[in-house]
Amino acid sequence: MFGDVVLGIDHEEFEHELATIKKNAGAKFDIELTAAHLKELVTKYKEVYKRNSKVLPDDPWEQLRMGIDAVFRYGSAVGAICCCCQVLCCPGCSAALPEDTLDQLQNGH
């Protein structure tokens, strides 16, 4: 999801890799894949990033910052800062980040 929503990689590229591994494994459902299959899938997903000249950051804080940036790029359809309480929220699920987390992100911590 990070690859398509945040970095703009076509979601179908990830789905194709998953479908190929499931087909080769004879699996109908994701849950039927073994740990070895999932390790192979991670390798394939990394190749998708590389083909698209994109990098998945190792730092979870950087991933979070990039995710928040994506929220602002997509506007209120995905989520935004509430004008009343200044909390980052997602209108689809009414979830919100705690205020101290938002402060840390805004201050670069």
C-alpha cells in the first residue's frame, strides 16, 4: 500500500507479483503461502520499487512523514488536519493521531 499510495507506483504491479507467486505455489488464498513464499514476495516487491526508481525508507519515522505528506497531496478525500482541533485525521475511519505525535512530526522529531 505504501508503494502505490505514497510513492505512486501502480498497484497492479504489486498485485501481479502476488498473483504470480500464488499461482506458482498452487495457492488460491494469500494465507496458503508459506514463509518461503512470502520471502520471495518481499524480494519481488523490492524489484517493483527498483523498476520504478523508488526507495522504501528503512526508517519508520521517515515512512510516517512520507505517509503524512501523501495525505496532504490527496487532500480531504483521504485525510487532513482538522480545522477545529488541529489533529491529523482520516475521514474514512475517523482515526486520529495523538496530539503529541503530530507535534513531534511537525517539529522534525
